[in-house]
Amino acid sequence: MRNKVQRGAEWLVPWLLVSVVVVGGLWALWWLAPLPDEQAAPRAAPTAAVEAREWLAYWQDANDPLPTRLYESCPTRGKARASGWQIQPGQRFELRESDCAPYQGREVVGVRLETAQGVVEGYAVRLDSFAPIIGSAAAPAAQPDGLPLMISVANYQPRFGAVYLYAWYSEASIAGQGSAGLQRQLDELARVSDAGTTKMLMLSSVARLDTLLRDDGAALRQSGITVIGYNTERAVGTPEDEMNALGEVEGNPVARAAALADAAGFRLIWGPIRQTVDGVPDGALRAMVTAGLDGVALQEQKGIENESVAQRVAAVQRTAERYRRVGGDDFHISVQIMPSRCPARADQRWGRCTDFVAQIAPWIDSVAIWASSSADRAALPDLVAALPLHGGGR
């Protein structure tokens, strides 16, 4: 009996070992084999349900350290074939939902990307730094020759090209130079050719505007001024009652200034501090536009210094869409930056500002540069040359 058991064991053990090897080998082959959607065959067409989904415009944050890889198919188990295309930090692309399962807990989306070889499509793992371009699946058409610059006449150089050129006559400046300073400002504007130039006068008080239009309206026109800038800031001397009424419908100071300018044949652009723009109630905004407000300047210098490009692009888009819903597509949007508040990147001194202006360009009408310190004025030509402006370097 013992011999039979021994002979049976001698036969069974090798058989079990062979079985384990065979089964293990088959299992390994199955596991290592590429999934059907990893083959080099063309990517399967999206289902009708996916095709019906809207493409939405997005950016990848320009401050991301790495690009985002595109796949030819759903990255199941991370094994899908890379397409060779990547979304670069700061690049615009289009995104829509896909039928892909999540990868490592993150949504997988369809991506459409403009490349030098044309439009390509693929799949990507959605990152937190993907920021929507608010309101539309397609960006407005960019101005083909670049954006005009908005700048003080004191900082003007002919090489800057097309400009919105302004002189200052705020309450604070009057306190420093006296009322005689107005004629000096008008003379400076008159010396600049009108060709390619929109001339402005900046004020900070409705009462001052009323008096100026009544007493010096002809002198303003003679110097070539067509736009009034109404700058509402305590630092430049805006009266407290005007500051306190910016959110009101009745007696709104921006509406009053717009009505005065419109009646005298001038356009009006409003220049408040940044948070005031978004804090204005809809009723007050409608009152401003109804009275004749033509545009708003957004002071972005602090925002772009402290936040990412994607965050500021999205913020400006939201503001522009809100104001244009009331003021129409021709409502003028300007963004303001400062040389000393433009964080650099490794390859470019003005990196964050140039990225910001390049990305927001389709949504705005001009770029204002505030340069009052000697350091900012000295840096101005280099910054202008780096921006996508009329007369700039790109």
C-alpha cells in the first residue's frame, strides 16, 4: 500500500508542476497582451451620444510645469498608445466629455487641439489646472495686427504705433499743478499726430467734467480729444459722494458722466479699481450703459502679479461677457498692467504679462500700461516690444 501511494505521489507532483507552469504562462500572456483599444488600428469613432456633446474652449494653466499627453484611445490601465501630441502650459484647446472610464480617479476627456499639421483629436486625463474659457466654445477672432496700447501722453513714443493716448486732469493732479495744467496737457496731446491715435482726457470728478465741457469743450475738440476717461478712485481725488454712489441706479455718477460726455459728442470709458467693476449691481450697470457708457478699463496689474494666467484670463472673460451682455459687442474692454508687476519666467522677463495679454487678446480691445515710477518708465519700451500690440515686437 505504501508503495502505491509513493508511486502515485511521484506521478502527481510533476503533473501539478507542469499544470502550474502552463496555467501561469497562459495567465501571463493574457495579462501582457495589449487591450483592444491599444492596438495601432485607427481609433474607434465616438458614439453618437458623445458626438452630440458640445466642444468647450479651455486653457491649460501657463504655470504648469509639464505639458499634458494626448492618447489615441481611452487610457485604460494607463496602457493606451500616446498620440505624440501634447497640450502645452498656456495653450488653448477644446474639451468634451468622453465614454472613457476614469483613470486613477480622474475624469478622461476628449480633446481637440490645433497643431501646425492641423486639428488633432485624442483623449487626456483632466487636470485641475484646465480652466474654461467662459461663455463660448470658440474664442472671438483676434485682431490681426495686434492690440492698440493705452498710455499716458507723458510716456508716449512714436514707435509704439496705434495708441489710446491720454492726458491727466484728475482732482489730485489739479492740486499738484493747478488749473493751468490743463492747457499744458492739451498742448502735449495736440503735438501728437491724430493718425492712428485716439486721444483721451482722464478726470476723476463728475462736477469737474460738467464744468470742463461747458467752459473748455471747444479746446478739448481742438486738441483732438474724442474720449473722456472717468477714473473713480479716492487716490486720484474722486469725491466721496461719487464713490459711495457707484452701485446706485438713481444718480449713479458713471451714468451722469456718460450722459454729459455723450451730450457733448464724446465717448466715455470708466476706470475704477478692479473689484468695483465686478461689484456693480446689474441695475447700476444698465443705468451706466443706457446713459452712454462706452467701455471699462480693468486694472489687472495686482491680479496678474498674484494669480496665475489662467485665473486672470477667466476673470477678465467673465467681466467682459457680463458687460457686453448689457453694452453690446462693441463695448470697449481694456486691461491694465505695470512693468514692475509682471512676474518673469525663466526665458522671458515679462513672462506672465505677455502670456496673459496673448491669451486674453481675443476678448479685449486695448492694453493699458501704467508707468509712473522712473523704473517703470525706463522698462516701458521693452515691455511694449514684448506684447502683441500695434508696433510691438510680436
